[in-house]
Amino acid sequence: MKTRSRLADVAKLAGVSTATASAVINHVTGRNIRVSPETHQRVWDAVAQLGYVANPAARTLAGGKNRILGIFTYGPIFPFQHHDFFHLFLLGIEEEAERQGYHLLLFTNATNTNGGRSIFHDDTNLLYMADGSILLGLNENKDELRRLQEDGYPFVYVGRREVPGVSISFTAGDYQAATAELTCQLANLGHRRLFFIGFPPRFESSIDRESGFIQACHQQNLPLDDRTIFHIPVSDITPEFVRRQLEEGYTGALIDMDVQCQAMLSSLHALGLNVPQDFSIAMLGDPHYVWDNSPDWTMFTIPRREMGIEAVRMLVNQLEYPQNPAPRTIFLPCRIVPGQTIAAPYRAN
């Protein structure tokens, strides 16, 4: 069986050092590494004669580019289901990477000693196996993102992320505008007392939704106080909680997550009330799960596929135009879905 040619074999046949052969093959000659046109030709003649194929990992170590984009998620993505949170993100990433002529490398063995996912292991950045990477998922460790940015490693986050001290590139849905639009729809139906439920902890996506709610309340002259905005887990959305809100005169709610919407629906049913006849609910996103008794929610859909596509475009731009290092951000519009869970408040019927 014929053995695979090595870089040293190419260098020997071309009559040059292995360093020179590596510089020619990895296209890193120029101002700092000068190689004559004749030497270039001898190296490439040797490559053709020996059928040499560069090892991708070796090319990376030599400073070359493999046309490989990494995908790192702060959470498992398998088993893979159609309704999985990451599905449409990954679909968009795969489509655009293929269109741009890049391969994808999924980082899966990234669990740290605390059981969480981490980019750095033993002070080593695992992502350097790829030319640049796309990051997804909720992450409370902003130090990793700051270190990536300060090290100059090319990456784009899918989802808005605020990192103290640095700016990073990201693609995001415009949750603020979509939430404001749904809040205004409820106000235009005659609702004058609305409240917001966000999911703890307060990640950027929930903060953006809350900002949209506050913006619309100011625009529509709706009251805002400490009983108007909640960041509570599902377990706190009980019939007693709902009863208190009804007694305060609230007739509708804008709710961050589908599991919270389901808890609200169940609590209303426990009180003998129905949606939207007795109370209106707008879901601030699309469902992650499927329930047998779910209504046709009034909501907005998150542009996941488009966010994945734009993340690849932004990352490729970083790689192919490194002279423009400034981080870029893009907010993509969310689509309002009318549904059947909001109506004029019951007192106006």
C-alpha cells in the first residue's frame, strides 16, 4: 500500500526547507517570508508529483485557513427533533455555509469540571480547530466571550449578548419591536391594565421584550408600576397569583415563554375562566414544546433560520476581510401571528 506523502517529502523533492514548503503551500509568503517565483513553482511541481494533500490540522497550526466554521452551543443539541430550539438556527447555518463554500465543525466534547459547557479547557481555546466559530445558547459566563474578543478569535453569537468592557458581533431577533407591537394591539382592543411576565434569569432576550413592553405602555399611556412587570418561574404562576392580578383590574398579559403561557392558561382554567373571553394572553416568541390543549396563540415568531444565515455571512466577512475588525450587529424582524388568544377585554364585551 502506498504511504501518504509528507511535507518533508515535498521539501526534499523541491530542494527547499520544510518551512519554505509549508509557507508556499499555506499561502503565507509575502512581505515577511520571501520566496522566488522559481521556488514557488518547484514546490508546487513537487506537490503534484507526489500527490501531496495538506493535513487540515497542520494547516491551522501553520496559520493557514481550512474553510471550516465551528459551531459551539452552550447546551446539548441532541437528540435532534423538528421542534428543537436549535433546529432552525442550524438549518440556516448549514445552508449559508454550503453556499459560501465552508465546512462545518460541531464542538460537542466541551463539558468543564462543573458540568457546564466551556470554550476553554486547560487554558486552551478549543475553537482554534476552526477558522472562526458561531456560538449559540444561553451563557452566563461572559468572561469567555470577553477573552475570545480580546484574543482576536473570529466569532459571531446567535442572539444579542452584552459583554462588559467589549463589543461582540451578533445576530438577533428584534424582540423589542415585536413585543411593543403586540402590546399596542392589546391597547387598541381596549385593554388599559396589562402586565408582563419575563423568565428568570434576565437574559438579554427577556430584557429586550421587557423594553418593548415598557416602550408601548408609555406610547399608549398605560400604567406602569412594581405590580406590572414580573420575572418569575413557572411555579409562581398559580391560580392565586392570577386571582390577585384580576382583582387589580388586569385584563391581559404579555408572557415571555411558552411554558409560562401554559401555566397562565391552566391557572385561568382552574378559576373557571377562558382565554380570550375572560383574559387575553400574547406569547412573546414561538412555542418550544407541543401541548395537547394549546390554543392558537397570538404571538410572534423568531427568525431563527435567518439569524443562522446572517451569522455565517458576518463570520465569513470577518475571515475574508480581517482589515475590518469592528464588531457588527444585526436585528432581524419577528413576524406577528394573529392567533386567537387576545380579544377586547371582558368588561367591554
